[in-house]
Amino acid sequence: MSYTVLARKYRPQTFEELVGQEHVAKTLGNAIASGRVAHAFLFTGVRGVGKTSAARLLAKSLNCENGPSTSPCNACDICKDVTAGRDVDVLEIDGASNNGVDDVRRLQETLPYRPQRARYKVVIVDEVHMLSTAAFNAFLKTLEEPPAHVKFIFATTEVHKVPITIRSRCQRYDFRLIPQAVIAGRVREILGREGIEADDDTVALVAREAGGSMRDALTLLDQVVALGGEKLVGVEVAQSLGIAGRAEVRAVVESLVRGEPRPILERLQAVAQRGLDTNHFAKQLVGFLRDLVVLRVTDDPKSLVDLVQEEEAFAVQLAKSVDVLELQRLFSGLARLQDEVARSSSPHLALEMGLVRLATRPALHSVAELLARLEALEGRLRGGGGGGSRDDRFTSPGSLAAPTRETSPGSLSAPRDTSFAPPEPEPPAAPRTSPSNITAAAKAALALSRGVRERRSPSAPPSSGDEPSEEPHAAPPPPVAEPSNGPRLRKSTLQAWGELVEAVRAHGHESIAAVFEQAEAQAVREDKIVLLYPDGSFFGRQANEPLARAALEDAARRILGTTPILEIREVPAIDPEKTLAGIGEQRKRLDAERRKREALEHPRILDALDVFPEAKGHVEVALEGE
């Protein structure tokens, strides 16, 4: 005995049974009743929403022996033959397999002949977007001026692929996705007519998984009926369809809201062991969390959510226990996680770690709580309770000034000209010194300073003035330490090169000075200056220009008293830290780091971190101009 599937057995036979498409049924019914039926129709919509069923209903209504009527009798021979798909005057053509221009021409040859027994010859072309361009062009003249006894009905799921010249010749009807509540009602009706018992979870699951398609819903119903027989249970139905049950979805979302990662991992492990679709499970979680948000913000959500009675009671209680902002935060995180899972090569791991991240999220403080904490901070600052001991380290309590440093005797030495020296790490603050130590250190500094001046200018006369009688002997300045990352230029060479570049800049050659700052000075002597540039360097070519060479020679005559030979060499690579530009950038970077460090140590910032401890480690300092 042959079996007719539910989707075919319960295909709509009247416009009243065309559920979810009332706007189409009403328009077509009024057109038939008023005798204003067009010659061409275009039905568009997703699969399984009633396009072909509506086309057959229109054909029956026009050709019924008791019509034309909005309610075909379904008892005459024509109605029965149209329902069975064997009526000679109703031609159903599959556009996917009959898509050539020759197929259209053969059809056109039959159109001038009148129908054999019906009023109209109805041509139904399913998936019309599959026709070739030549086939569409062959249809144009026929669609524009068809015979009076011919009606065309085109059905498609991709209307954008139908040429505009075809669409402009047809009346277009858009078939909508069918709401879940409507599908659930139709499923309950069919189960009752079939004599099958099913719980609410089963009906809700079938309606939800149908995705707005009535045909998909009845196909799923056929499958679950084959599993459960005369009684259907939601858990068994979910297992047969390879999807997670609603109980698992509810449990995971509840643990997510409560911030409990362990139950989430246990549920996900059970889902993985049963081989369920991870992407689909993530989609179910997002959908249920959306229902929680709707239940939280509306007083009468029955028309907005599709939940069974038991599930709705649980969802309402869970939604009321959480702030709406927290639910929206979770929904946004889950929506992003769903995209990550869909793109991931390991979707189960991505879902696990994403849910753990959401379950261990930091607390969301209310605006009122934050305002209260800010008011408490302001009160502490106004009352002087904001950490007076911290203010002692700063010159001005009301500004982000640098900490006041005092100098120990050991830190006072002969002054060094470090204008062009590589920057050195900032020494730690020295302890406070007594007045007697400061006096002794000052005397030592004066002596060292005079000794340095005498060494720099041997012919200069000794400085006049009263010197302290207990002046110590001037000690030579400490040698410049070589950095650990490789040899550097001697200080005298770098200093002399820096003075030459500054002399070039002082005479109005700013751009030429910038070119020389990119060079590594290998030698700066009275007879010769050797500069290194990388191979093919733009700055090397600019330094060799006559104007640049003349500017440097002029500066050398004024600083060195001679005109040295200028030699510019190109080498595979130079050390940027040995150029004046590199040293300047390094000094700027160290200075910026110091200023940021001092800002973070400001007592106002430390007081704020006491009030907002969760911000520790997340404070960023942006200097002006960054």
C-alpha cells in the first residue's frame, strides 16, 4: 500500500487553508470575484510557504465546473485532476529541467489552441529563475500579448534572478515566512486528524525547526511520527532530529546567567558525545536568550515569543532575576560567539571557551553605584583624606607634576655636555641629604667644574674669584660607559658632529640639517669628516648634493677653523642608534615613558584606583600630541 506524506496529504485545497498567506489569498479571491484576473502572475518566497499550492488553487478556482469561484468545489473532475496534477489544461513545467529556448518555443506552439474542456489553459512554471536568457527573451512577446484563454503563473525562490522585463509583465505576490505560532497550530490540527498524541515540546520543536516553512514542518512531523508512533515526547523527538533538547538549552542559559561555568562544560560534553550539531546548538542558545530579553522588557510577550507553558514560566522567572542590561550584554556576546563558532575549524572548542568567557564575565556595575563611588572619592579629596602622604612626593598637590628629587653627594659630579649623547636610563631617586653633606658636595662640584674647563681650554687663564680654602683636587670626569648592546662612537666624535649639524641648522638650513641627522658619523676631525649612509639611501643622495656639502663645509670652517675633506660612504646597513635622529627619538621615548610613569604614580590616580580597584592594570596614559 502506497503512503502519501503529510506535506502532500494536507496540501491546501481552498484559499482558507492557505495559512500564513492571508494577504495573497484575499487579493486573488477578490480578483476572481470581480473578474479582474491578470494574465500573468509571479509568486516569490522561500521554499515551502505555499507558492505552488496557491498556483494550483488559482487554476482550480478559474476552471472549476461550478466557478469561477473563490472556493473550488474539489468534487468535479477538473478539480480532482488539478489536485492530482494530471489535468490536460493545467501545464506544470519544471524550469530547472526545461530551461532552454527550444522548450519555450514548443510550449508557445500549443498556446494558440483553446483548452480541451476548461475555461483557461493555465501554465505553471516552477523555479522560473532557472530559465536561460534566450528562454526569457522568447517569453517576452507571449507574456505581453497572450491569447485570451491563457494564464501564466511563475513561481521562484530567487526573484532577483528573473529579468526585469519579465517582472514588469507580471503581477507579483510575495509569500512570507509563516509564523511559528501558525505552524504550531497547523501541526496540532494535523496530529489530531491523524490521531497522534504529542506534548507541547514536540509541537514547539517542530514549528521552531521548520524555520517558517510549512512543508518543512510537515516533513519533520512525518519523521518524528515514524519514530514515536502514537505518542510523541519532546526529548525523543530532539534526539531523532539530531538537535539538543530544550531542557539542555534552558540549563546552559541558566548557568550562563548565574555565572557557573562548570555545569556549562558538563552539558556541552553531553552534547558532543551525542554528536549534535554545535552550530545549531549555539543558534538555539541565542534564540532562547533573545526570548529572555523580550520577556524582561515587555508585560505581554505572548505574541513575541513562542514558548510552551512550562518553558515560559521558567523563562519569565529567570528573566526577572537578571537586569535587562546584563541580558543584553549576554546576548551580544552570544551573537558574536555564534559567528566565531560558525567560522571556527574546531566549533566545539570555540563554543566551550566562549561560554566559559561569558560565564566568568566581570560584574556589571549600575550607574547609581558608580556615581556613589565617585561622590565618595570627591568627598575624600575635598576632605583631605585622599592620601596626604602621597602628595608629599609632588611639588604641587593639585597638578600632575614630577616628583621632587633631592640629590646625594655621590650624585654630584663634573657637568657633562650630553646634548648629543645617547640617552641613559634615569637613575633612581637618591635619599635626602643633610645640609653639611650638601655644602661639601657643592665644593666638590665647583672644583670638578673648574678642572673640566681647564682641560677643555688649556690656554685660557685661570678663573678669578675667591675659592674655598679647603677646595679638593679636581678629579677627572668618569669615563663614558659603553652600552652592552655593542660599541658606540666616542663622546667627542658624537659631540663634535652634533655641534656641526646645529651650526648648519642655525644658518637656516633646516632640511639639510635633517639630512645629516640621518648619518652615522664615523670620523669628525679637522682634516676629514666621514659619514655613513645605507646603500641607496635617499638621505645619502641628498647629503652629496653641492648645496649640502657647501653648508657643512661652511659650518666646519666656523666650528673647527678648517675646511676638512667630506667623505660620504654607502654601506649595507648602519646602526640607527648611532645617528643624531635615532638618539633624539630614543630620548623622546624615554622621556615619554618617564612622564607616563610619573602620571600613574600621582596621588589622585592612586586614590581613584583605591575606589575602583578593578581598574588596576587597565589605566592608560596618553600624552598630549600622541
